[in-house]
Amino acid sequence: MASDNIIYYDDEFIRKFEKLKDVIEAGDRARLHRFLIDNFGYIFTACQHYWRYNETGAARDFDEADDETKGELMRPLTHRQYRMVERSFSRWKEEEEDAVAAIWDFLDDSGKIYDKKVMSVAEVCGCSMILEQVYRLLG
């Protein structure tokens, strides 16, 4: 959840993330679309906040974060996450099912989500791009 404009992988976020897999597997496009908007739509706003901070350095919550959080905020995408963002702009036109599952796969990052504290600037941006493509397919 966005806490002080930083997205923490806290219990609430993990609960929503795990529920996302169930909603995807249920195959109800309208329900999935609504679930994504209601539970992950704030990522678009967070993306703007993260980049504004990155540009100006003026966000107090970022400056006041502990050293571990500051380090994680600057964590780059993994190779796998980068490839998923790249694919979101090409192959998903034919592979809709892959596109819908990609949001869960991107966040899961081969199970690494459970070892992370916060969503990095790169992850927020990548997640926003994938969400945009999934919304487009579902809408």
C-alpha cells in the first residue's frame, strides 16, 4: 500500500497481490479489471510521485526513509522484469492471456517480492506500463 507516498510490500499489499492470482485464474475479465483498478490503481499516482521526487529530491517521505528503504527505492528492474515491460509493447497483441498474467508475474518477480521491503522507482514505472497495457486489453 502507498504509505507516505512510498509503496511498501507490507502485509496488506501482499494480501492483495496473492488475491490477484486467484482473480486472474477465475477468468472473469470484468471482475479482474475492477480488482486491478480498486487495488492497484494507485500505482499510477505513485509513479508520478516517485519520478517527481527523483527529479527534484523534494519529497520529505523519501528523505526521511531509513537507509535500507532508500537503497531499495533505487533498485533496478531485474532482467526478467525488464523483458516483461519490453514484451508489453509488442507480443501481447496476440497473447492476451499472457498479458493479463504478466501483472502478477511482474510483481512476483520469481518469488522475490517476499524479500523486498518497498517498490523501487523502476518497479513502479514498469508496473504502471504493464497495468496500462492490461487495462487496455480488458477495457
